[in-house]
Amino acid sequence: MTRQLLDEYLDGALSPAQAAQVEAAIRDNAQTAALLERIKQERALRGAAMATYLPASNEATAAAARVMELLYAQTPPIAGRIGPWTWVRRLTATAAVLALIAEAFIAGQRSTPTTVVMVPEPAPTVYTVVYKDSAGEQQTKKFADVLEAQSFIDQLHTSTAGQAVASLDGPGVF
């Protein structure tokens, strides 16, 4: 049993099923139970130590006031009015940077090699119908479309008075 799992158990962060497993491990294993007790003691000591570091409310208020005073004391004076030419220079510099970015993008697009990948077309499906002709000899006929093959089988059935002359014999074979 890991310490992290026991910490999560104490925090109540485990699902009910996981909590039940941890409780069973605590019951069955003395080392796990001892580790859990040690973790509880450490948590209690940490809580007691942290409680002594909490400032009183008046101390916290005074510290916050001192921090705010220091922040306001270090604030630089507000800058004066910025002239119109300063804005023109800033806009010109921004436009130049945007133009450089656009030019670099276009140059990158032109210099990027294009890769052509040839994907072979899948082989066409061939439907094979094996049947016996009127003389009783085995014949084979191939079709590119399953509907054509089924139509041919239907014609065979009607011409042989309903006797089974063709059937499905594996994928694509009737």
C-alpha cells in the first residue's frame, strides 16, 4: 500500500470501491495500519505547527497596509502626453514588422517542397458464380457487380425449376 494512496484515503479522495480496498488492507496488514497511524500523527503535528504561524487579525491588517504603502510609494509618475509623431513612428514600425512576417510566410510557402504521394487504387471486386449447365458440367462466370451476379443466379434458379444450382461459396463466390 503506497503512502500516496493512504493520503488520498485520509483526504476522502478515493471512490467507495477504492476506499473499501484500502480499509481491507489496513485490517489485514499490520504494516499498512502502522503507516496509516504514522501519517495521521504527522498530519496532526503539521496542523499544530501551522496553527502557531497564523498571524493575529490586527497583525495581518497592519502588514497589508504596509505592503500597500510600499507599492504606492514606488509607482512612477504618469507619463506626459505622447505626441502625434510618436504614434506615427509606432504604427510605421508595426506595419514594417507585419510586412516582414508576411514576406517570410510567403517565402516559406514557396520554398517548401511538395510531396506527391501516389495511392494505388484498390483492386476491383470480382464475383464468381460456379454452376452446372444443362449437360451437368461445371461452369464458371465472373461478374464485376454483385447485383449482376445475383440476377444471373436468379435466372439459373428459374430455369432449373427451383432446384439449388448456385450458392454462396466464400467471399465473392456464389
